[in-house]
Amino acid sequence: MKAGNGEGGMGKGMRLGALVLSLVLGGCENVIGPVGKGPGIDPGPGNPPPATPLTIVTSALPEGTVGQPYGQHVQASGGVIPYRWTVAEGELPAGLRLDLVDGYISGTPSVTGRFTFVVRVATSAGNATKLLALDVQ
């Protein structure tokens, strides 16, 4: 590799003053990245970067009141969007529903009590579940 001086003599591994390391394996060149920017193997076209693990990050739901409108998102991170939400076990309080697309619990509860249920979020990269509780006064 030949370093350039910015006057037209740039070698293959130099781009705009940033050193680029190249690794050639089996005739396929993978750019590792500019020095100081950390490694970042280019997945290439048609190979998206790996998804982070899918997890449900909501740990608690706020209390609801009979006869009063209720709305709360159950949130997830990671995986591959779009998400698909379902109640996998148990039931929401009567009058509430879980939106399958955005994980929004909404409606007007019509009964009091403590309701425990398992929510599931699924993507093309897998699924995650979480036990939640909702108290309605």
C-alpha cells in the first residue's frame, strides 16, 4: 500500500486522508474501516447487520380505574421491526385490548382487580415474552 500526499498519488487504501485497511480473503474485499473509527465489517449488499436481541423493556404498568379511559404502550427493543404483539397467557381486564402492531393497551376497564398476563412480541428474528400485572381500582 502506498500513502498519498493528497496530490493525486493516493494508494488503494487511502481515502480523503483517512487510512482504510483492506483485507482480501478468497478474492472478496471487506473494508474494515478507517483507523480510529473502530471495526465495522461491511456486511455487503443483501446481508443486513445482525439484529440485537429482542427484549420487552416495559417492567410495570400504571394502575387503571374502572370507567376511566386507559392507555399505555408496552415497549420492546432489538429484533427486527415490524413487531407483532399478543397476549400469550392470561387476559387483560374486560374493556381493554392490546394493539397487535404497536403494543398499545387501551380502552376503558369495566372491572376491578389485579390482572396478570404474559405479553409476547414477535419479529422475523424471534420473540420475547414478559409477565406483567395491571391493577384496576
